[in-house]
Amino acid sequence: MLSKNQIKLIKSLAQKKYRQQQGLFIVEGIKGINEFLNSDVELHALYTTQDLFKVHNDVLFNISEAELKKISSLKNPNTALAIFKIPKSKSINKNALIVALDAIRDPGNLGTIIRLCDWYGITDLVCSNNTVDCFNPKVVQATMGSLTRVNVSYTALDDFILNYQGAIFGTYMDGENIYHSELPTTGVIIMGNEANGISEEISKTVSKRLSIPQFGSHNETESLNVATATAIVLSEFKRRSIET
């Protein structure tokens, strides 16, 4: 049976300040939990309605479906909820292609971008300090386990870029057509805020402005969703890398 303190802790981890205080975050669902169990991220506690996991008994708690509903943030809870310790960020590999995010606020967008980085072999994702927390439960859920394979770092993005020795790409509506641009195998690709794009301060550091051309005849679509744009940009960078 769940104690009041356990429920209180789990509920508190929905908020960033408590995740940071406790150094813990939540993962829900069998697939996501197994991804983290098979990584080097340390398990703190596992609550499950079924005997499906091989973990030490001192961190394993068998609970009822009613209890799972009390602690889950999902409308339809999926068998288990686990708490893991927030891992420390690893050093960034500056000799590879890096994706940088400038004030991405939507958890679903960040989760999808992390999955895209995993899919396209991007090992480092650098986020501005005002980008949504990657350990937000909605972000973790959207990554489908990819968070275990992508190193997400939070920093003052302008300082990171100013100290980076290499090409800086930014995505804009009025940039150079990405399909006609020279694209290297290393560099930083900056994706901007959902509503405002890349900030003016960060734009000053961009060495090459790229755009995704619009092919529709009506030209009424204002812009692409940032996660969709990231998918197209990464696909084109990686396509070039296998052609050279």
C-alpha cells in the first residue's frame, strides 16, 4: 500500500523545482521504464501492478490499479510508474553535429526533437536555460526512451555558441534554401521558439541562415511546427553526409 509520503513525493515531481530539489524524475509505462532500466540511469523506486520487472525488492512496490491512478499523470495509466535519479550531463562532443534549442516551451515538441536526435544519430542536444525541462513527465513520455541515448545539456546558449569553433546554422523563413545549401557533417543547428523563432541575440551568432522552401501554391501556411522543421533539417543534413 502506498504511503502518504510516497504519494506526496511522486505528485511533487510534476513540478520542475521539486525535481531539481529531489534530483528525481518520473517515467511511466512498461516500454519507457525498461529503456531506463537498461541504461546507466539509476532507479530510485518502481511501482507496478504486475510482476514484470527484475529489480531489487527494496525499490520495488506492488500496488493496485486504483493506487496507480492516484499517482499517474496519464488518463489511462499503463501498468507501472518508476522514479529515477536525474543523471549528470556528459561533456558535449563538439566534433559532431549538434542541435541547439532556443526557448522551446512545448513538452511535446521537446520530446519529439529528442526522439529525432536519437533517430538521426545526434548525440548532443544543447538547450537554452529557458527551454522546457527534459525531465518534465510529458517530455519523458514523448521521448519513448530516447532520452537514455541523447545527452541533453542546459546552458546559456549565447555563451555556448560564442565559444564554439565551427559553423552555426539557424532556421528562418527568409534563409537560404536548405536544398541548395552546402551542409557539413559538423556544426550547430539552432531551432527557435515556437512563436518567435530564434531570438535576436542568438541570431547575431548565426553564420548561415537556412530555410525550408514552401511548395504549396497558396502560400497561406505561416510556418512549420518546430519539431517537424527539425525532422526535415536533420534529414537533409544526414542525407548529404552519406552522399559525400
